[in-house]
Amino acid sequence: MIREYSIRSGAAGTQQTLQVMADLARQGATHSLIRQAGLNMYADQVDSYIRGIWRFVREEDEVLRSVETQVSNFYRYGALIGDCDDAAIIAGAIALAKSSKNGFRPQFVAVRPLIQPEFQHVYTEWGPFRIDPTAPPSADYTNWERMVYPL
């Protein structure tokens, strides 16, 4: 199913996007493959796992891919496909599938350099771990504004 949303600009639009992403992650956390991944991985392993099967795709128009769509992509193309918000949805779903067992509650974090009017990137935090497979592992968001959305 494809749903279209009108996204507001600024912080309100980012908040709206994070809410839709959270809904997709919660729905995806019940998928059998995601539950299995959650059972078989520790929080510190999720980033490298997703990096290994991710194919980054730039988007002219923002698209949020469901976990079901990503599982289909994996079977069809051998990869999960999308940009940072799509990776965060998958990471959030895996974290939610396991979070009750390790005590860490995942959250989405949108970030922007202070000189930019819009948020530029999003990733999943799961306890002390940043799951950010579409950015270099050395990416540093120190002194960037953060918007946190708990899952």
C-alpha cells in the first residue's frame, strides 16, 4: 500500500515524518524476519549488519519504505534500498523487536547543522549505540541540533 502525505516544512514537518517512520518501524517489528534478526543480534551489531546489505538511493521526492517493502527488496535485489530514513525504519524495527529483552528503548534522531534551516539526516539510537548505516562510521554530529522521537 502506498500512502502520500503532504509534509510541512521546518521542525513541524520533521516531527510529522518521524511519527510516520515510527509507525512503520512499530508495524515492521512484528515481521518474522525482523523478529529473528532482533533475537540473533546485539545492539552493537545492527549497524554493521544493515551496512552489509544496504544499497543507498538518493531521492528527489521523499519516500518512506515499509519493512514489508524492504523485505521484498531484499528477496528481489539482495539488498535493502533507500536513504537514511529508510535505514532508520529498519534499524528501529529490529531494535523494537528486541528492546524488551535488553532494556534499551530505541529512538529516532533527526539532526541538522545549526546553519541549515531543515533537518538533514536521521538515524536510530538504541541505548548507547548509534545505528547510522548510510553515513560513515566516523560521522560526527557534535554541535548539530537534534530532534529525538522515541519508539
